[in-house]
Amino acid sequence: MAILTTLISSLAPIFLVLSPLTSYTDQILSIHRTRTSAGFSLDIPLIMLVASILKIFYWPGARYDLSLLIQAIVMVGVQVVLLKVALDNRPGWRGDLGGIPFQAEKHGRGESERMWGFWRWRSQRPYWEFVLYLTGILTLLHVFLRPTSTSPYTHLIGYIGLAIEAILPLPQIFANQRAQSCRGFRVSVLANWLLGDTMKMSYFFTSLPGKVPWAFKACGIFQACCDAGLGVQWWIYGDGPEVLGEKDVRLS
């Protein structure tokens, strides 16, 4: 048992740091190769960007395991690339339409509206402005509040960031359920999510006390359950019967 614990504590940090690359590289290449992001939820980059940025600002106060911080930094870079590729290859995309920032596109039948058309903008510019505004606001809060391990602000952004990351599979689950299909969502992403859940849970619960806050453990358990549900969907639906072009099931 001691040997297994030592092996996990040695290999898991490496896996965690590389997991953003192993999880999303295939999805990025697939979208770029097929020239369409139909079936892929743009809410995934939104969730991971917001969660990872919050986790980065959580570290100065919480001082959690360094490998988790590096993972968050790498994840931001990967999600920026994924968002760019997905936006460039949206069905019906014709380049930057030059719309007013935060101007929503028109909703088709069956699409749920969001306040201010959030994350459904026609132009690419509002997506990047949102990420920059979020980072700027958190930077100002960090400078003025100077978070510590005991400050409420530290715990607040930590739990919010991890809770947001925990709901990562939900947009894709809802999109698959509506379409009765997993078309457009790479099985390699799902496999890496499930493998990542196994490694994270093993690492979180075998680490020394205080090295990994309970916020990581609680949110990790919830996310693992959601990933398992996504696996069940893949087993039931596979790639059909939805035919590419018949219906745009994106949440974007």
C-alpha cells in the first residue's frame, strides 16, 4: 500500500500538469480538421477558463499543491486555443461580423435565451473581452484585498472556481440529451476526463493532510459522477442518429 501511495504521489502531479494537453488536443485537431465545431459546446471553454482563472487567484491565499496551480495555468492556454478554433469553425461562421460587444445573435427555435445573449455573441471580440475583464477585476481585488489563507475572499473564490469546474460535463450532457447523440464530442476527451478523475481522486485522498484543500476533493467527487454520466450517454447514443447539418445542437 505504501508503494502504491508513493507511486501515485510521484506520477499524479505529472499527469495533472499534462492533462489539459492530453484532454483537449484531439478535440482541437478534430475541429480544425473537419472545419466545424457543431456538436461541441462552447460552454466547455467558458467553464474551464473561468474556473482556471479563479483557481490561479485562489493559490496566493490557499497555497495549495503547486502541480494544481501549474495545471490551471496550462489549462488557460489550452482553452484559449480551443475557444479560438471553435469560434473560427462555428457552423455558418463568416469571420468577425464586427458586431457591438456583447451583442447577441438571434436564437433559433428550441434554443434557450440567456441574459444579454451571454456567450452566444456573433462577433469573436466579446468572448476575449469577457476573459480580459474577468482577469482584470480579479487582479484589482487581489491587490486591494491581499488575500490570506484565513480570509473569506480566499475561500469564496476557491469554492466558486472549483464548483464551476465541477459542472464542466453538464453543458455537454444537456446537448447530447437534446440531440440523442454524442456526435462532435470526441471520445478521447471523455476517456481523458475519466482517467483524470481516477488520478485526481487517488492523489487528493492519498496526499498529506492540508496539501489539497477539501474544496478540491468535494468538487472532484461531483465532477467524477458527472463524467460517469457522460460515459453512460456515449454508451447509449454513440454518434447517432443525429446527422451533421440536420440540427445545430451547440449551446453556443
